[in-house]
Amino acid sequence: MAEQEEDELVPDSDEALTSELQRQLRDLDLISNYSKDLRYSGMGLTIDASVRLRVELRAPLSSRA
């Protein structure tokens, strides 16, 4: 009986992996909307662009929806 309770607490690894991959794909789709702003970010972003992107992306990227 104890083994059955432990099994119920452990999430299905395939389901967890699928969920994580879906979350990452949603994040990439969201980030791709800002590709023009991010294209040359390797050379640095202006402070205004950095602040704007942080405000616009932080909550959606942090959500688990």
C-alpha cells in the first residue's frame, strides 16, 4: 500500500518532459516576436530596450500557463 502511495506522488516523467518542452516552445514563440529588438543583442541593448523587454517578457516567461 505504501508503494502505491509513493507511485501516485511521482509525476509521469514523459508527461513532465512533454509539459516542459511545451512551456519552452511557448517561451520561444513569445521571444521570437521580439527578434528585431534582440537580433544584435550580442553587442548590447540600450537601457530603454532592456527595461522594456524585461517588463514585457518577465511575467509571461515566468508563468506556467
